[in-house]
Amino acid sequence: MKHFALLTLISFATLLQAVQLKQTENPNDFKTYEQAVAFCQEEPGWRLPTYRELFSVITQHPKEIHHQKRNYWSRTEFFPDRSMAYQLLSPDLDAKPVPKTEKLQVLCIKDTPVHDDLRERFDVKETMIYDRTQNLYWQQIPHTERRNKYTHFEAGEYCAKLDLGGMQWRLPTVAEWVSVLDFSRFDPVLDKDVFKYTYSRYYWTEDTLSDFSNEAFVVGMKVGSIAQSSKVNRSFVRCVSKGK
């Protein structure tokens, strides 16, 4: 994947520098959510990773994952329906909530503190949002542009030409989107008091499957899903700029 060697965020990297993984030996040893939780807890100090932690493991430590092309459980439950939890596909990052009765692969991590608290993280201004944790600026969508949708090429051009704060703007990576998703919310899975005019639809990322791929990754704001979309499709845009 084009950007994934670099897109894992610093907070994730710090958390998982010395990652220890516990995995099933059989590539076809699938478990329900409750079975997955029990499997991880068979030995003290192990647990299922959160959505963000599992994303980081899949993108930062792909060679340490034994079974590829498999869907893995995360411990993050679906807020409106606790009978569902989020899955992620390794390494292609298809992500969505599924019933806990589904049988998926299991990957456990050593019991480390969970860093999913988004409170008091953002400095909200009229034209942009500053994420102090990631040192990243997000565009605050103007009311007049809130319904605009673009192809992937048009989205990249829009961000590159954005005249805002004297900074250089671009499309976010998948990881940058994942870092701000709030799984205590639904439809959208973002704080709309921070990220104004957010629709529960797909938003473009800059990440593609390869340099010559006709598809790019999108992140869905209704439930926090990750999918792939043809670059000729039209999706919403929110640009980012790295802080100085």
C-alpha cells in the first residue's frame, strides 16, 4: 500500500513500539467475539486490541501477523448496538461493525493502557481545527461547500489549491481519519461540534492500493468503516495540513 509505511501515527507508534502479539495457530481457527475475548484472557495480561490499536498493528507490523486475508476482531463495540463489534481485514483494511456471533480470526496484545480519549484534544477555530495530539490541522468545511463532492483527482486538486492559513493542504491518510473517529458516537462517528458539517457518508483519503491503482481508500462517517472506492466516484472532502 502506497503510504502505509509512514502513516502510522506517533501516538500509536509509541504505544506499540515493542508490540507483543498472541495469535491463533490455525489460519481457519475462527472465533465469535466472546470466544475471542476468552482466548486473549487465557493468559494474564492479554486482551483484544481496540479498533485503533488493531489498525496500528495491521499497518505497522504486517509481517508479524501470521494469517493474512483474514478478518480480525477488535474490542471496540458498535455504540448503537452492543451486540456488534468492529472487524478489520488484514492487510487490506476493510473495516465495519459485524454481529458478535460472526466467527473471525483473533489477534491479542499485551495489556497496555487504552489511548482512545478524544476529550480536550482539539482547538476549534472558525476555519480550521488543530489536533494538539497529532500536531495536525483539519479544514473546517465552509457552510457554502458542505454538500460538495469530488472525484479522487478533483479532491487532491481542491486540497492542494486550498488557500487557508498560509499552509500547504492535502487529503488525509486513512490513519489520520482513524485517529479522530469517536466510537462513542454514531451517524456520524465524529463530534459535530468540532468537525462541523460532517455528513454520514464516505470521505476521501490520499491512500491507494498501489501507485497505479484505480481505487483509493475512503472512510465512512456513519459508523467509521474503511472501504475502497473507484477514483472516478464522487465523495466528500476534508483537507489536512501538518503543524509547524
